[in-house]
Amino acid sequence: MSIQKTIVSLALGTTMFASGFGVTASDSGCGIFSAFSITASAADNGTGVYKVNTASGLNIRSGPGTGYSKLGAATNGTQFTVTKTQNGWGYGTIKCTNGSKTGWACLQYCTKTGNSDNERSVNYKVKITTKAGLNMRSQSNTESSKMGAIPYNTTVTITKECNGFGYTNYSGKNGWICLQYTAKISGNDNPQPGTVVEYPLRGARCSWRGFNNSTWSWSENRYGSGHTTERVYHLGLDLTSTNSSVYACAAGTVVACSSSASGANGRYVIIKHNIGGKTVYSFYAHLSSVNVKNGQSVNTNTKIGVVGGSGYGKNSYYGTHLHFAIMDTLWTNGAYYGYSTKFSGNAKYYGGVTYYNPKFVVENDRLP
């Protein structure tokens, strides 16, 4: 009986079939095998969601081959999303025993459990429903690296869906959240252009104490419950956040802005929008700097300025904040009067201008 010995160098991802001897390929790379026949295949399995299926675990490397450095090891059953493939290796962010790593895994030791090409574009708002907050991740799975946490009851906009996860932006970061722990509050899967409205600050909150210490109510007394004379109502929102970057609240065009720090409003930007077929304007005051110019097209990812440092936005009594208002009339000089008396509801005609409650517009993507 004659036995032929063959020395072969196999790239990771090669599929091997042997007759007469038990032949297996490991994550160690190449070796010497005695066999009657060997067939190699290096076809890519394609992008998608995979799960490690080897009991000994799987090494994750810096490149698509065993010649690259080892970043870590993923245990059996670990699930991850592959965004690109090469020579039987898959690239993605994978939870390892030493933390999440972004690198390459040999797909020969993985089972494909789903497609990532089921990703679709959407546009709606959700509210975080878990009181512990919700992790935002780099990929649409729970094994990928954490990019931060979104607090309970926070409203965010979902722009893509994939594998039960939604893609969003929070505090200047883009990532994926598990939609199981959210509640849809507004929007639709395929909105018309101009119908998505956001708060201009990531993680925004009211900066002043409303009547009975309430928050997010534009119609509360500016001075709080201790004010005993005629009640003065705020025709907009004073906002603050740990993030000082100011973004356009919706797609539109800059129609007026000022770099002067003088006056009550200080530096400001005015943007023209079409919401529900109606032309309206958003107003951003007390900016420390302006990052846009007249005629510029913007969207909710366009940074238009930075909070604070001008007008009443630097006053020690009011504190650093952003004044945010939405109205139906353009005053290019930015001379909007922000307070009125004796009104209720989500719209108020005052001084020749109809002001809309920004909270209502943002949370419903429409005018009241």
C-alpha cells in the first residue's frame, strides 16, 4: 500500500475534505496533512449576522489571515455582524473575552444566522422605555461594542432598521439601539421630506424652572410659582444640554443670521422649513458662535452654532442656554419678542407672529 504525503499551506477560511484520515483545519494556520484527497474552497459566505460555532472559541485578528496579530478570542455562541468579507474571513465588531474588538474572524468556524442586507431606511421617533437606560452599539447586535447609553424617557429619531435594532444619533454619536426597549411615539416609515423635526441640542432639557417646577412646558410662567403679578408666558423653549453644539431642528435653508453679541438675543440663526406643506421658521438665539451663512441648505445633522455667550444667554440671572422658537413669520433682524400673557394651547398669535410650541412640533413632526 502506497501512501502519498502532501504538504499544503492553507489560508484561513479554506474548506477541507479528507478521505482515510480525520483532517481538520484550525485557527493556527497551515500544517502537514496525510490524506488521500484534499479539496480547497475559499469562497466568501457574504455579509450578514454570524455566530461562532466552535467549542474552543475563535481568534479575532487584525487582518484576514493567521499572519495578522491576534486581537482577542470570541467564545462559542458569540453573535456578530459581518460588514465585509475577504478570502473566507469576515470583518466586524465582536465581543471577546478581553472586550469588544473590531477585526477579522474565520467564517469557517461560524454559522450564518441572518442577513444584514435586510437593513432599510425609516424615519420615526421612539422613547427609551427601560429605566436603566439603553446601550447604543456600533453594530445592530448586542455583541458589538458599546458607544454609550441613552437615558430613560429620552426621545430619539430612528433612521434605519436592521435585525430588530434601530440606527440613531445621540449626544453627537451614531449607533444602534435594540427597539425592544423603546416605544414608537411619532413619525412613519417613509415620511415626506421636511417632516422630521428634532430638538436642536442632543439630550436637550429645559434650562429654567417652570410653574410648579414643571419641565418642557412652553406656556409656564418664566419666573416660576413665586411670581404674584400678571403671568408671563414663554413663546419658545430655553434649552440646555451637556452638548453645546446646536443643530438645525429640521431640513431647510438659512434665511438670516447675526454674529453680533449685542441685544437680548445676541448671535442668532433663522432657518426656513416646509412642515406639512406650510412655511415656518425656526429661531436659535444666544449663540456664542454661528457656523452657517445665509442661503445655506441644512438638515438635522448640520451644526449651525454653539450655545451661550451672547445676549441674555450669558446673563448670570438667566444662565447659559439656547432660546429655541418656531413661528410663521420671518423677521430678518431677529427681533422676536419671547414672552406673552394669557394664552393656552400649542399656538399663540402675538405681536403679528404666530408662535408654535416647539415641544409639540418636535414630538409630532407636524404643526398644531
